[in-house]
Amino acid sequence: MLSDKEDLFIKYDLKEHRMVWTKKLSEFAQEGVTFDSEGTIYFADDQGRVLKYRMDDL
């Protein structure tokens, strides 16, 4: 999950109904997140940009 207001990337356990961890992101207007099979994370923002990260870089 993402929190645009708090600039957080959140891993949430649906079965346990709880947050597993959070990572603070740099300030930008996050709108969506997706992953690929090689461990790359893509964040979409309000401006139409796609930001690409590796989990280790966050």
C-alpha cells in the first residue's frame, strides 16, 4: 500500500489484518505501485511519471 499523505510504502498482511512494515519515501504524489519478477518496484505519481526502484534502494 501507499500513503500519499505520509509518504509511506506499507506492506500489509491481509490474513492477519495488520501492517508488517513501513518505509518512508521521498516526498512525491504517489498514486500506484507495482512490482516485476526481478524485484523492481514501480511507483506512479500524479504527474504521470513512473519512478523505478530496487527494494534495497528504499
